[in-house]
Amino acid sequence: MRYAQGGGLTDAGRAARERLRLQAVQRFEGGQKNAEIAAALRVSLRSVKRWRRAWLEHGEAGVRSKGSPGRSKLSEAQVARLARELERGPLAHGWADQRWTLARIKTLIGRLFHVSYTIEGTWALLRRHGWSWQQPARRAIERDDDAVEVWKKETWPRVRTSRRNAAPISSSRTRPGSR
């Protein structure tokens, strides 16, 4: 089933779908036909066929929910350790500057937990746990904000030139002096 808003089922929705599948299992055991089950549970015949096949191959465990497809590969304890390591900074992990990039965090996760994430998966993991995107201000360390304000208010108005040209210009390419 596709979801128009791009999301999947919530935990409650997933549990409701699992209850439907378990009801279908009871009916499989009772000997009902696929079409009867589909009509009674108000689902497609194709779904019932898929559920029956999973039930025959794996038993009741075959129709149970496997959880959220977007679940994290890391446990809560590992995420907490990752947060502590990120707070230590990139220098503590061997990088030359103080910028955490997604590629660096991905590498750090691989080093610490031997788990492979994509760049996009790393970003989703960080967002899910409350981290946000930050961009450093591009300013010189020696910057003096008071001096900049003085320059903008006093010096800049004196040196700024007018936008108009002193001499009239010509629209002709071949005869610059003509009007």
C-alpha cells in the first residue's frame, strides 16, 4: 500500500494491521477460502494470498509486524554514546578542524559501532535524536564589530561614489560620441 503523504504507518496503525493479519490466520486455520476472508476483513484478495503464503512458510511469526522500517541500527545506549563523542569534537577523533560533517559522523559511527550508514541515513538518525544542521559564521577571528560599525557609519558614506556617470553615454556601438 502506498501512502500519499510519503509516510508509513504509525505504531497504532501497524498494530491494527497486525490484528487484521492475525484474524486472517484464525480463518486460515478454520479452513476458510481466501475470497471469504478478504470480504469479511474488507481487504484485497491479493493481501490475503500474500498473508496465507507467509503463514504457510513461517507460521504465525510470518504475519507478525516486523516493526518500523525506519528503525535505527543503533540502540539508545549507542546513540547516547554517539552524542557524548560528538560533544567531544572532531579534534578528539583525529580530524584537523572543528567541523562535524555528515561524512565524518558516518565514519565515526562505523569506527565506534561497526555499523554502516549512508550519508542520508546519518542525517535521519541525527534529526530523529534532536540534532540540527548548523553553519559556522564566516568571520575572521580578529574581527572587531565596533570598528566595522564605525567604518559603515563614517567612512563608507564618504568614499561611496554616485551611481551616475559623469559624462553622457552613447547607445551607438560604432560612433561613441553620437547621441
